[in-house]
Amino acid sequence: MSSATVAATDNRTRCDAIRHWLSPHRLHCIVLAAYVIVVATVMCFHEPWFDEAQAWLIARDCSWREMILERPHYEGHPPLWWMMLAAPAKLGVPYEIGLKSINLACATLMIWLLEFKTKLPEPFKVILPFSYFLCYQYGVTSRPYALMVAAMLLVAINWKTRDEKPWREALSMMLLCLTSSYGLVIAGMFAANWVVRFVWQEHSLIRNRRRFIALLALLAAAMAILIDVMPAKDVYSGNFDISGMTQPAPLWIQICNSWLLLPAEALFTSTVSDTNLVFIGLSPTLLYTGTVSCLMWAPLIHISRRRHNAILLLLSSYTVMCLVFAQHFSMHHLGILLGFFIAVLAIDCDERRIGVDDWPAWCATMADQFAGKLGVKKARNYLIMLKALALGAMLISVYWTINASICDIRYEYSSSRTVASFIKTNHLEQYRWMAGWTRINSTNASPDVKARIKQGGYCANGKDCIDYTSWVSGTLVTADPYFKRTLMSNAYKGRSYISWEWCIDPYAGKQDIETWRSWGEPEFYDTIYQPFFFSALGYDRNDYTKIRIAETVTPWKDQRSRGSVEIYVRNDIYKNVLHSPDTGIAWPDGAKRR
């Protein structure tokens, strides 16, 4: 046989193998391709916001030692995401290209695992990739959560063979631990479930030596990561955001809300407005959301119970997650819950696919009775209608994705790109930029913060407050990644990112403000209007013109919130560089410009 004939035969064999593989996966390939196209397209229009900029700046400007050993104590998450961003950031790859390419790769991996490696029902594989959290929140916006969901899917995929191939499962759990502090909790509960099961069955911890060593390695890795993310003594923990005007709900109500509200909010409803879940009381207005959550819990618990996964794998893990959420939670973490539910369902389906036998006995009896009364044809039509209704409910989340994507394409998600363009277009990098700092007042502070204020601290031209100069306005932080260095002349320790260091010295602001005052009035001042921001530094507000740089429209599910970004420009710069000032502007407190 000639070499040409052999090559042709090999080529046909290769093509046949590809066609053989594509035949059962044609729909999955289409879904994956469509997902990548949608996410990449919306990414081109998306303006990165604070969380995205903060991660990039840490990756770019921190040393490897600081990134791995110091920043996790202040950010509250392991350093893997920054380490992944560090390669393009430190090599000088443009901000948006480097950031978004890394996240697109992680999101693509997440959906590839969902489509090709899980045994979820086909309708789930078609709809879930385009749901709000998997497509928009974790696909378009660049944060480590797409990689986290991918790690949960890897844990689910390797769950069935965990005893025969323990290193695959252990490494998957290590990756989950590295993606997020929440990943530590979820991986820990899955590992505990694993240990309980084989100890109960085998009455031995070390019978399988490879499994024992793999679990020891997982424990060591988890302990090292836990130590790495333990909060520093002077870290900002979020309690300053809790107003003393409204009392947080008791812990038991917060946990009840996690069970009754969060499952539905992850996929079907959009009724909870409290982003931290600490001020929501049990009320009739949330009855609908709670009902939907119960309708989600019922089949998920039933399916898991039939595979002996309900108590240990599903309910115990979720209980611990609720306790963690009561300490720190934000609504964009709902996608973590969705990923957890998908992973548990993937484990259930890997053990035995969902089928007719998974219907409860009373449902089967009722269906037989209806079929007997209505006839087979009508009963089949009603069943089709019920399935269509269920699929239609899942499309709610797809609608959120469409709404958010259109909003992101039409409007500015954040001011980052516009602020950077404004500065570059007008060559304003040469001027001095100042940013307002943070003042904590006792009026609206939580009880522990009030106690801290009473202990004493520096408050320029005021009382019952403390000026924390370590945390400055975030507008310039979102624009910093577009420049080689930070624009803020008063950046804390010269850092381009927010370091979250608080209360190191409650009187530290005195020296900072005195130093800033000695510099004189800057050309540009980024701050919201409060009299003390000007008076404490000896600035005359009439020496400045306030201009609006950007207007933002930020989507959340089917909702949109509007905002604007305004800065103060010294009048001589405004007149000579940015044209003549608008003398008709009035200050927010009603005073008139003289």
C-alpha cells in the first residue's frame, strides 16, 4: 500500500472518530460555542468595576511574597486568582485583555465540564449555561467564581471513583479550597462526608493507604490555606457598613432566610434587596420566595435521599454554609449556592440518572388516577404542559442574563473606562489627584464601632467620629489599572489598591491630613461632597468646579441601578484646560457659588 493510500486511510479514520464523538455531543458543542460567543461579546462592552480592578492591581503591583502571604489576610480569600492574573499583569498585557481572557478561559472550563463530563438531564445542560450567575455574573464579570464552580463540578465528576482514584478527588478539593474561602467550607464538608462514609463501611481509616495519604495531603493543604486567609487584627471586616439605625436580624432569622430565600433567589426569583441578608425579617412579602425555595428543596432532597446523599452531602453541607453566610454574605455569592446545588445533583445523576422511578409513590399513584379519569392522550398532554412550565420557570434566569447583557452593552456598567479615557484624552496624568478618605460617625455606626469611637480617635474639625485615611475613594482605584501607577497622590502607602487596613492607629489620620494640607489645593479632587473634606484640608470649595464624568447603569437580574461619577476640578485648570466653568452650579447643601 502506498504512503498516500495509508495517509488517506488514517485521515478517514481520524474523521470517522471525530464524527463518532460529535454525534452524541452535537448539542453540547453548540451550547458551549454559543456560551463562549455570548460571554466574549458582552465582555467587550463590559467596563470592569471595583472588585475586578482590585484583583488586577494586587496581581500587578504586589510582590509574590505579599500576594501569597500578606494580602489574603486582608482580602479574605486565597491568592490563586491573583497568581493567575499576575502572569499577564506583570508582563504588561493590557488590563482588559489580560483580565477578561483569564476569566473567559475559566468560564469556558466551567461550561465544558457541565456539558461533557456531568450526567445532568439534557434540558439542564441547555439552559443552565445561560442562567444569570453562570453566564453573566461569573462569565462576563471577572472574578474567581467561575473557577470555583468548575472546581465543584470536578469534585462531583470524581466523586463516584473517589475511593479507587483518591488523588483525583483530593486534588479537585484542593483546587476548590484555593478558589475561595467559601470553597474551603464546601470542600471541608465534602471531605468530611467522604471520611464518614468509608469509616462507617470499612471501620478503618487507613485500610486504603492511597486514600489516607491523599486525605492527609488535602488536610495539610486546607490548613495552610486557612492560616493564609485568617483575618489580620487590623482588617476591615464589613461591620462599618452596618448602620446602627436599623438593627440586624437575629442569627436564627438570618439562617432561616438562607434556607427559605436563597435557593429561589439563585435561579427563579428577584425579590430580596438586602445585599448582605442581615436586615431581612420574616414577612408575608417574602412568602412567594419561600414557597419557590420549598418547591426547589422538595425534589432535590427526594432525589438525594434515594441515593443516600440527602443528610450528609446535601443538608449538612448547606447547614454549615448557612452559618458561614450569616457571618459574611453578599448577593453575588448566590451563584456559589447554584454551583453547589448543581454539583450535588451531578453526583446524584452520576450514581443513577433521574427517571420515572424518582417520582414519589404518591405522585405516581395520583398520575395513574388522573390517567384513568382523563385518558392516556389527555394525561400525556398535561404532562407535556407541566414539563413546559418547569422549563419556562428555568428560563427566568436566562431572561435576567439577556436583560443584564443588553444593559451592559448599551450603558456603562462602571466608570472605570470613561474616567481613564477622560484623563488620557486631556493629558491629565501630569496633575495632582487627591481622593477623599473615610470618616466613621457614631450616629449610624454599629454598637461595636460606637464603642471604638468612644475610646478616642482623630476627627478633623468634628466630634464623635474617626477619620480613617487608609481607605480612600474607589473611583480612581477602578481607573488605576489603565495606568502604570496609581493616580492618587494620597494613596495609602502609595498603593494602587485598597488595602482594607483599619484601626492600626485611630490617630493616624491626624498626620496624614496635616501632610495633605501642606501640599495645597490639588488640581483634581475625587470625593463626594461633604464640607469636612474641604475644611479639614483648608480648601475653599468655591475654588473648584464640579463636573460629571460618567453616568452608570448597573444591572442586577431584572433590575437596574443608576449612578454618576463627579469630580472637582480646580477653576484655573477647568478654565485653561477644560474650557470655561459653569458658574450656575449650586452646592448640594443649597449654598450658592460666589
